[in-house]
Amino acid sequence: MRSEYDQNMRTTISLDDRLAVQVQRKAAEQGLSVSAFIAKVLDDALKRHTAPPAPPFRLITVKGGGLQPGIDLDRPRTLDLDDDETAFGTRPPGS
């Protein structure tokens, strides 16, 4: 029993004369029909496709005097607690 995925899609493509001659020649060399050759070439090309490399990462910084006294970037939660204390006048219980 054939499933819907076993069926071939029929389509028409337009090739310029030079390309059509090359496709016919290569198909004949490989003992394939033009249709089978085009399907094989497209399948191979799609399997080879890889994502383009990511652009290089560039960190943009600004001038400044570095970290302010008392700032420890290894303990970012402390920054949140300091902000809470400034905004609400107290630290949450257990901190």
C-alpha cells in the first residue's frame, strides 16, 4: 500500500538551452533520466546545505571608570537586593 509520501510530485521547470544540454549530457553519463538526474542533484544539494557562519561577535563598550566600589559581578543577586533595599527600604527576609 502506498502512502501519500510515496508519490512523486510532477512539475515543469524552465532551463536555458546551455544548461539543458549539460543536464541531458550528465544524466546520460550516469544512466539516469533527466528527471531522475535533477532530483538526485537537488537532493544532494539540499543535504549539503549548511547554515552560513555566524558573523563575528563584537562587544561594544563605553568609556568609564570601571566598576563602582562595592559592586561584585560574581554575585549579581546582590545587585538586585541592593536595588530592592533602595526602592523599598528593606531587604526581603532571608537575604
